[in-house]
Amino acid sequence: MNKESIIGESIICSGLGIGQITDITHLTEGGEEFYKVNFPKDKCTNYFSIENKKNYRILSSKKTLSKAIETFKTSFEPAEYKTVQEKINTVKELLKEEDVVKLAKTLSQLNAEKELHVQINKSYKDALDSFIDEISFVLEVKRSEAYSILSLKDPDNKK
């Protein structure tokens, strides 16, 4: 896919939500290229490095997202780590995964744990929230329905 064909595509970024790529630009002359992204919900524009995709993902197709949902619903053996710190560091990196199917596997494994380490909990909740947003946006369903699709309790539903 050439860079110009990405204009008009949507990205998801933890904390900012879903935005649309409107341009490819350089912030400094001859410097690295960035996507210019408009976030309508917050009425803001932000710039994301084309090379460093650690803070955002291009939204998945319905087909890829369906595979990610299926992956999330699958039970996996918990990964083993030598130390708690190794687990914290590894999991935090895995929760920044660009591939939504791989991300769904990590979310599934963490969701199955009885209690998450305090240093993992926020990263997990942010990644899950973004996954829910992506399901809602791509499949054109309400957030509550996205939770239901994943067989999760909607924390916003006070019933």
C-alpha cells in the first residue's frame, strides 16, 4: 500500500480514540514523515510518525477484526515469565501491538487472570478500551454491543 492511499483511513490511539488520516507531512523540512490525523470527538489534530507505530494502529478490516474477536474468545495457556518485572515489561509491550489479532490474544490471556498486577492494569484497561472502540466503530455497533460480542460485562451498564 503506498502512503498516499492511506489518506482517509482511520487510526486508533489510546487516549485519543479514533481519528482520520487527512494528510502526510513533514514537521521539519527534510525530516521524518508524519500522518496528520483529525480526531472529531475532541476536535483536535495530532501528528503520528509513519515509522514509529508504537502509539497507534490503522483500524482493521471487518474480516481481520472478526478473527481478533474469535482470538479474544479463545482460551490460551498463560505465558510464563522468569520474574514479575519481566512479565510487566513484556506485557506492556505486547499491549502496544500493531496487529489486532496478536493484541486480542494478549488481552484474552490477561482477561483470564484473576487479578492483574497494578503496573499492568492501566495498560490492559486502555488497550481493551481501544479494542472495544475499534469493534464499535468498524462493526458499527454500540459500545455495549461490542462488550457483548466479547462476552464481557459492560462497565458503563449499571444494571
